[in-house]
Amino acid sequence: MSLLTLDLPDRVPASGSRRAAPERERGSHLLAPLLKIWRRRILFATVFIAVFGLAVTLLIRTPAQYVASGSVIVAEPEPGANNASMAWIQKLGDPADLESQILVLRSPRLMRLAADNGLAEAVMAECRQAVTRGRPDRITDKKDAVCIKLGTDRDALVEYLQKRYLVGSAGRSRVIAVAYKSPLPEVAQTMANALINAFLEDQRNAQASSRKAATDWLFTEIKQLDSSIRDDEARIQAFRRRKGLVKGATGPISAERLTGISQQLAAAEGSKADAAARLKEIEADRRRGSDSAPAVLASRAVGDLKQQLSGVSAQLANQSTLLGPNHPSVRALQTERNSLRDQIERERTNVADGLRKTYEASNTLAKALRAQMDSAKSEAAAAMDDEASIEGMVRNAEIKRARYADLVKRASELETERRILTGSTRLVSLAEIPQEAFSPKPVPFLAGGFVLATVLAAAAALLRDFADRRVRTPAQLVAGTGAPVFAQLPCLDPGGLVGRLSDRRRELPLAEALERAQGHPAMRNVLRTLHAHLFLAGGNGSRTVLVTSAKPREGKSFTTFAIAGLSAASGRRVLVIECDLRRPNFEATLGLGRSPGLVGVLRGTTDPAAAVVSCDGFDVIPAGLPTPDSTELLMHPRMAGLLAWSRRYDLVLLDSPPTSLLMDAYMLARHVDGVLCCTRYGRSQLSDTIETVTGLREAGGAVLGITMTMVKPGGQPTYEPAPLPLPHRAGAA
């Protein structure tokens, strides 16, 4: 059962303890790093002061740097230029193109172009300012030679500039920022603008030179093409003149003549057919005795005569009815009617004769036109053959004319672009003289130094604490040994403010420590807890307890006498036996009277009662004279007899030597009822304590618990007993 000590004034109910446990555990986890840093506060303060002091020194000694910045924009369409091609559209905003322009800006070639603009003097002035930290009178010949070299050695100048130019893209835009860092603000502006202007001029020259070369080539091609076209046209015209292939308004003369004859022939054939059809109608009407043929009716004279005939016929019919058929008037009308009929017949004969003449004339014309058409066809066929023979030359001439027009157009466009060219990279803004220093900025610099100092100091403290395996918490002991921690005895020597802040404390003599413990309330309270744990661990019978530690100066003698005094004050009979036979100190430290001591008892020269010395209400058997054979004496049967004799006391405490130096404690462990191990806070190694507890158990001893001594105030959260389950007797693991 683990009996740990916490700062709780009274035992609280179990339910309240269970509810408060998670909060305390969370608080402990949060405070654990701070407690570790507090334990290493000297190291933390040392590292913090060193780092922060270095930051302050750098801030004071670092010269001010000014940054002048200008910017250009990349891949903007040029005004007046046709850049609508897919390649140009893909180029707009292309990160690869932007990165390539940044590389061009950083290239040594462009640095040399910028340096050609008379920057050597500015660079030399900047160099002298940097090497002298603003004190030109302190410059040495060696340092001045370095600066002069920048004005004569172009390679050194380019290398110098590349380290000070800052070129990068502005976020995700197509803008490139060009900056220069210098201790002189005017130089920073001059250098930044020099690189920007050199870059823009280089871009314009590169694009203009390419356009000039393209334009020159185009004009050469145009000149050659014009000469070729003129030669082809001369050959074509000479051939046509030789072959008689003169062109008319719409085509060759032979073709136009053939077309005219064809049209005349068609008209003659039409007139002939029309005359034949009308003549045929007239003959048919004559055979039928009719005069209703359209050609006859179309005659005006026939129409008038037919109208007169109708009138006379009407009068004749009327007169015949009134006067009779033999009346002279009737006869006169009959004669007139017959005369009109004769006239109509003569007119019909005239119409037929006219149509017959028209037919004969059209037929004659058609025959003549056919003859002409055959001749024109022969001429047109010959002309077509001749035209086909020069068709290839004509087509080639037309292709050359189209190409000539395209080349002239493109050459004009390129020449226009070259004259108005601004380049695909254009100026956004030139650098201006910076009014404030870019670095170092005191507030961010000191803030960064403070943060860095804090982080490094905390890291150093935490690493030191992590590497430190010294005992600092009861949890370490419980986890490592499996034994409960009965108490954490506080340190009795505050030593003022410096003593409280320091890990190094003056160790009090045993007598002075015991005296101070009497007036130390916290110590008395913890001792009562320790005394109660010792008795609760094994019942109310007499107890023989061995008090030991892994190494010297871990508080075992103080713990022994403190428990003895507290137990004696409660009315119990207590015996303290000093078992450190090689380096005894009870008599000298506590001013005890001379006694044969434990050595005399173990050698058989005296009995136990004669070796007892009274001290503050309890009995003490000091070690006596130092002896080198302590282990052999403690292994003697007389030691067992002494322990049997000591059963008359209510509590027997054996102060043994450290386990890391002698085997004496292991020899005594098997003869006592239990063992109380002491370990010193902040000094005892956890591995030593674990080794001691393990060795005591292997030797047959029952480790009752562990006491932490010289615990610093605040080193642990609490010192008071915590609520614990019902105790049981702790035996060997």
C-alpha cells in the first residue's frame, strides 16, 4: 500500500477525494513542466540571460539596413500587337514563365548589364560604409582594397550584387518584386532601379531584335517574290499575244464570239420555227375555209375588213328581210360583201406570203450561223488548248500574288510592333528612397530574442531535468521500488531569499538540525505522520526498525533521532543503536557521554545495559570506537542477542551505514522487523535507491517504506497526508 504525503490539512471523505482526484491530476500535468523549469531556475536564468544578452548585443552592433523595392509585371499583352494565339494565352499567368523571368533577373548577365550603368561608385561607397560601420576614418588599406576591387573586377562585382538583390514574386500574382538591401538608402534605390531598367531594356531589345530580323527576312522574301511574279506575268502575256488569246470583257475573245453566235443561232431557229408554225395554221384554216388562224387575226387590215364585213352582213340580212333578195339595195350590199371577202382573202394570202418569206430568211440565217458556229467552235477549242497550256503558270502566279499580299501584311504588322514595342514585361513602379531602416527593427528583434531566449532556456532546463535521474517526486520512488513513501521531510534551512532561490543549501549539523526541527511546525507534522506510518505498518507490538540510505548525507541519522524523540515524547520507550562502526558520530555530534558502545557489546567486553546512554528521553547505544571489521561484528550471534535483549523497548531504531559503501545494512535487514529507507530530495539518484531497496529485499529484509528528506518548500505540491485506503502490513516484495 502506497502511503504518499500531500498538502491536505485533514482527511476528506472518500467521495470528495474521488471527485477532486481528476482535477488534481490535470493540474499536476499542467504544472509539471513549470515545476521542472523552477527546479532548474539557475540554468534557465543563465541560458536566458546569455541568449537575450546576445540578442541585445547584436541589435546594438548590427548596422541598419535599408531596402528599396520596385516591381514589374510579366506576360501582359502588348498594346497594338496581335497576341491572341493559343501559345500567348497559355503563357499568361504561367508559373513556369514567371519563374523563368525571375531567373533572368537573378542571372549574372543581367547583373552585368545593370553594372554597366555606372554603379561601381555606388557599390564602392556602400562597401566602405559596411566595412567601417559608418566611420570612414577607420577604414584600413586592406579593407579599402576589397572595396576598390569591386570597381575593377566585374566578376567580384556581380558576385557582390547577387548577394544583395532580392528578387521574388509578389504572392500568386504576375508581379515580380525587385529589391536591394544596403546600409545607404540612396544606394538601395539606385541599385534597385538599375536592375529594373536593365531588365526592361533587355526585354525590349530581345523582342525588338527578333522582330527586326523577322521583318528583314520578310522584306527580302517580298522582293524576290515580286520579281518572280513579274517574270511569270510577262511570260503569260507573251504567250497569249503569240497565240491570239486576247481577253474580252468576260473571257477570251473566241469564247465571247462563240457565245454571240450561239445566241444569234438560237434566235434564228426560234424565228424560223415560229414562221413555220404560223404558216401551217394558215394553210390548215384555208383548207377548212376558215380565217381564224392567229397569224391572220393578228393582221390589223384583216381585222378592219372582218369588222366591215360583219356590218355589211348585218345590213344585208336586215334589207333582205324588208326589201327582198332582188332589191337593188340588197344586191349592192351583196356585191359589197363579196368585195370585202375578196379583200380578206387577199390579206390572208399576203400574211401567208410574209410568213413564208420570214421562214425562208430565218432558215437561211440559221444555216449561215451554223457555219459560223462551227468555225467559232474550232477557234474556241484551239484557244482552250492554248489556255490550258499556260494554266499552271497562271495558277502559280496567283499563288505567288496571295503569298505576296500575306507577306506584305505581316511585314507591316511586325514593323508597327517593333516601333511601338514595350515588351511583355512592363514597369509597375520604380523604387523610392526608403525612409525607415528595414532591419534590425528593435521591437521584433528583441521580441524574437526574448522568445528564443525563453525557448532555449526552457529547453535547456527541461533537458537537464529529463537527464537528471535524481529523486524529486514520490511517484518516482513508488514506480521504481514498489515501496510506499511515508513522508517528505522539509528542508530546515531557508537561508534567506538567495537561499530559497538556490539549489545549493548549507547542510546543518545533526544537533542544530534536531534543534530547529523542534520549532518547525511542518516538520513536526510530517514526523507525526511518519511515526504513525511506522506503527500502522506492523501493528502495535514492539518494533525493530533499520534506518538506512543508499549514500551518506541523505538524512538517515536525523530521521532516526527525530522519530526517536517524537516517540519518546509520546511515552514510549525508545532505543537508538548506532550501527555505523567505521565512522561513528553520535558521541561527538550529540555530546553523549563515553560508552563502550556497540563495538564493546559485539566483542563481548560489556553487556548491552552498560552500553546504553540516555539522551533527551530515549536511550542510545553509540558505536563506540571505530573498527574496520564492522561487517564481521554485525554478523556475530551477539548482534542477534542484542536485538533480542532490545525487545524490552517499544521501538528500537538502528542507524546503519550507507548501502552503497558497506554490506552492513544488508546483514542487519534480516534481523529486524522492517527497514525504513531514506533518500534525499534533489540529490539521491533514483537508481541508487532502487538498488538499495532491491538489495534489502533480496537479503531478506522487509522494506516498510521510504522517507524523502530535505524537501524544498514548493518543491513538491504538498507535505500533508493524503486520504489513503486502509493500511496493511508491508512485507518484502
